[in-house]
Amino acid sequence: MKGFKVQYKNSVFSGEKIELDGKCFSHCRFKDCMVVIEKGETEIDNCRIENCKLLLRGNAYTVGKIITLFTGKGPVKVLDFDEPLFEKPA
């Protein structure tokens, strides 16, 4: 957890948009969240992720495209900007 000004430990995030860059997460839980990463400058240790969507931007998006070239398939679903980030319950 060194080097990050913003650090979370044993935190629960639910139904939120969470920007990972520049932050450290230890023993956290992410539920129904939009998880956003751009540069990849983050630390995630022993966290649980449940029913979350991942949005890659900038350098992270480029790395995702490169992984797709090597594997022949995308590592994650890339969201269209017109797609709703959070689905409303019926």
C-alpha cells in the first residue's frame, strides 16, 4: 500500500463509479459498480468483485486491444458509450 495517497482497506463499494488510477484497494468489495481504469497505476489486493462492469480508457484501452490481437478475443466486454452504465431494476 505504499506510494498511493488514496488508500482503501476493508471498504465496500456498491452501485458506484470507481476510478482505480492512483488508488490502493486492500480487502475491499465491489458490487454492481462501474470500475474505470485508464493508466493502470493502481494496487488491488484481496478484493472481491461482484457483478461489476469494467471500462477501459486511454492506455488501459490500448492494452486491451493488444491482448485481443494476441488472443483473438477480447479480455473484457468493451462498453459502447451509449450503453447505460447502471441498469435500473424493473
